[in-house]
Amino acid sequence: MNYNKDDILRVARDYMKKIEISNKDTIDSILDKLKKLPEDGVAKITDYLKNLNQAVSNHEEGVLGIIKEAWNLHEEKREVLSLEDCISMIKGNINPKEHSAACIFLKSTGKNSKHYANYEIHVFYMDHNNNPMINGNSPHWIIYTNELSKDLSEEFGNGDMIVLK
């Protein structure tokens, strides 16, 4: 069975929640928590680690790349998304030394998406060469929503991208 990076990150987050691991936990405290898992949990984690190992070896940056992406990818669901919501995300994290612009990218999904949302909106920064910064060095949001506010819809017009400089 092939696993893509998103599946592996989702499984990692799920297991971290199940055994209450936070980003600040030390290796020793993680190992102590792992010892408390039932035997089938250990088997599931072993299977997961085998798949993670495969993903790490396939990822150009290895485990560090996967960890950075996991830490900077923020997913959420909202019934309605506005331009103001997107701008608030951008303003709160912009770093002019690293970022030349921000991008709001629209992907129509239809109700058949795995998130049961009409739209998948990606909000991310662009570097000084106008390349998307979605490799984990800067925050990247994915918002699943059923409706775009009037202002956001008007900004997109007939396009699928808004670039804010």
C-alpha cells in the first residue's frame, strides 16, 4: 500500500493526540508514554513507523522536511471564509526579511471531497523569488469551507489566486 505525505502526517498527528504527545515533550517522556500503550497500539505504531521510514527516504529533505511541514501546516474547517480572515492569518506571521508576498489560492473541491467542503483554500507566503514557501519554513494554512464571503469571492473574480504584496 502506498502512503502519501499527507496520510503519514495525519496518522502521526492522530497518534500524537492519542498518547498525548506535545511538541515540547522530551524523548524520555515520549518513550514513557509509548510504554503505556496496549500491545495492538504498539503494533500499529510499528506499522506506522515502517511507512514513515519509507516516506522519509522518499522525501528530498528526509525526516526534517516532514517534521517542518507537519509543524507549519495548519488545517481547519469553517462554514464561511472571508478575505479578512485570510489577511489576519497573513498579518500575524509575516516576516519581510523572508516573505515578499502572500498568496491565497482557491481550489474548488465539490461536496465529494474527503472534507465535505465546497472549497479548499491555501494561504501561504512567497519568498523574494516569488516561489511559494510551503516547505515548512513558513506557515501554510489549508482551510476547508462551504462558502466564500462576498469580498473574498469578488477578489478571486474568475481566477483562483490572490497575491498580496
